[in-house]
Amino acid sequence: NDRKVREEIIEKTVKKFGRLDVLVANAGVLGKANSLMDDTEETFSSVLDTNLKSVYFLIQKAVPHLEK
């Protein structure tokens, strides 16, 4: 979920292979709670950060290279 890591992943891939043809954006965590009623806002935010936001922003970094 770290912005710098996402940028490095894309840039290192493009540098090594000269281009980016495909991106498999797969990430996921379940969180610590066992039920909806036990979930906390912090746990839910962590799940969203990993499962949604990190994938979204990784794709955002990759699109300019995929469009070439």
C-alpha cells in the first residue's frame, strides 16, 4: 500500500523489459475481525487500503505504460 513501492514496481519492470504489456493487479487481506459486529474502523480501513486503494493506484501508475 506504499506509493513509493507501487512506483518502483512499475518503473523497474519497464526498465528491465522495456515495456509493460499486462498488469495483474491482485491484492487482498481479510482483516482481523471474525464478524461484522466485531470489526473496527481501523481494521476496515486497512482492508480497503489494501484490497481497493493499493490496486487502484497501481493501475493508475501502469496505464501510461500500457497505452504505449
